[in-house]
Amino acid sequence: MRVLGQGQSRWWPIFERVQRQAHLFGEMMEHTGAASGAAARDGRGVAFAAAARRCLACPHAGECRNWLDHTAGSEAPPFCPNADYLSRVKA
């Protein structure tokens, strides 16, 4: 199994997408006040994994980045596929 070294991620676009979406998901959790402990307990972690997959497949990364940059902490935006989940795991 070959492991990508530093600087090689540009040849594997999905790697960059996964990194970007994971970062956005973490920021969205913080921004909306989601509690990491509640997220981990919800469905014994299965719900968190499903939310991460929804984020990875989400076509709204640009809108998400803009919303995070220009909105004070609040409920997740309507375009977010994890809005219900984030509301459920609020601190």
C-alpha cells in the first residue's frame, strides 16, 4: 500500500475534498454549538459517521464557507444536509 507523501495530494483530488469537507464539518459543529460528546453518543457514533458522509457528499461547500465566514453562531443554514443533526446534538 502506497501512502501519499507531503505535496502529493494534488494528484489525488478526493483527498483534498475530504480534507476540506472535514474542516467545514468541524467548523459548522463549533459554529452551531454542537457538542462533540453528544455527537459521539448519538446513535453510538453511527449518526456522527452518517453526518460526516452527508457533509462529504454535500454540493454546497462554497455556500458553507461563505456562511461560516459571515454568520455569527446560530442554527445551521437551510442548505446544510446536517441541519437537523446539528440541532439535535447542540450543547
